[in-house]
Amino acid sequence: KSSFLKFKQFINLKTILWNIYRIITHRQLKALRPVNLENKLNNVPSIYCKTIKKGKYSQYFHSENIQEIMNHQLDFILRFGFNIIRGEVLEVARYGVWSFHHDDEQKYRGVPSGFWEIYHGDPVTGSLLQRINDRLDGGVILRKGFFRTKSYSYGKNLNLILSESAHWPYQVCLDIKNGHTNYIDDSPSTTNAPIFRSPNNKQLLKYFCKLSWNILNKIIRRIFIDYIYNIGIIEKPIHYFL
């Protein structure tokens, strides 16, 4: 059933160009290459969880799975799969469930990550690690960063935000180990940003036009512009410049 739904989504005539482009691009990304961790994880207990789907995207864990997870007394859960998980599972671990959102949640919610910044000409692409709650992309922000948008390549832009944010859970773990955990219970992010979907064929063609111009612009700048940087020290407080 799952494979059939994926195939049905793939052959959607409105987004078929995007589906082809996405598959080709993702296969080339270093950040999305599978890594075999069987030797490192073969002694780690595993739980096969069943979920109940409510609405179009929300998933809730069965009560027996909740109890089984609680028995392990986890510090946190790092989400890699499922759709939008809600319910008791969000409170099972001591520090909650953590999840990546690869975009600035104040501007872009939904999918695909790293694409709409190029489409809209945004100079930076955001990424965050959040402690999720029942609100879509409205969790407690644990780490957030911004990266210069690689406007000439969707693949390189996506690879950048995936790679550079991968170490954030480790940084939060160090904070927990050192007792710096106040921000984990901060107020959730408040955002009313639009929820984006996969681009349709018309949008993707428009994107390719913008991408071609960005590539040409990059080539022209590389040929005719030389960047010179200077570093100096000024004895003034930071608010003097701000």
C-alpha cells in the first residue's frame, strides 16, 4: 500500500517534473547517501512501533508502544521518520522529541527544504533543530542557523543545510551534560509562515529560468569581479556599529 501511494504521488501530472528532478538531485547528494550502522547498533534494543493515522498527516503511537518506550527512560528521542507525530510520545523522553526543520520556520514551512529560498531569491537559507510539540514547526528551538543560499544549485543548497546542521544534536547533548538546559523548556516558536508544497510544473519551469540566470550571474562575477577583504581593529563597543 505504501509503495503504491508513493508511485501514485510520483506520477502526479501536476508535479511530475519536480518528482523527476528531485530524484535525480537527491541521488547526487553526499548528505543523503545511506550509511550502514549495523555493526555499531546491533546491541542497541529496538522497538517496532505502530501508529494510528488521524487526519491527513498526523500520527499517534499506540499505548503499548508508549509504555515500552517509557521503560527505557530515554533522555530524548531524535525523529527521523513518520509524518507529523503527536500525542503522548512527545512527552515520553525527559527532554522530549527532537526534529530537524531545514528552512527558516518564520518564512517557510512545508516542503521541499532549500528550494523555495532559491525560487524567491532569498540570500540566506535557515535550518533548525527543535523540540517538537503538537503545532507544525512551532516547537521549542534548540539550535538555529542561517547559511548563504547557493542560488545556482538546489542540490548544493540542500546538501549545505543538511551537512552543517547534522552536529546540532551533539551540541545540545553537551549542554545537557554540562547542565545548561534552560532553553530546552523555552516558549515554543510562534510562526504564521505559509505552508509550501512541492512545486508544480509551471513553478519548476520558472525556477529553472531563475536558476539559469543565477548560474550565468555567478560565471560573470567569477570572471570580472575580484573580492578584496581587509581586516581592522577599532576600539569601539559593538553597539557603536549596530
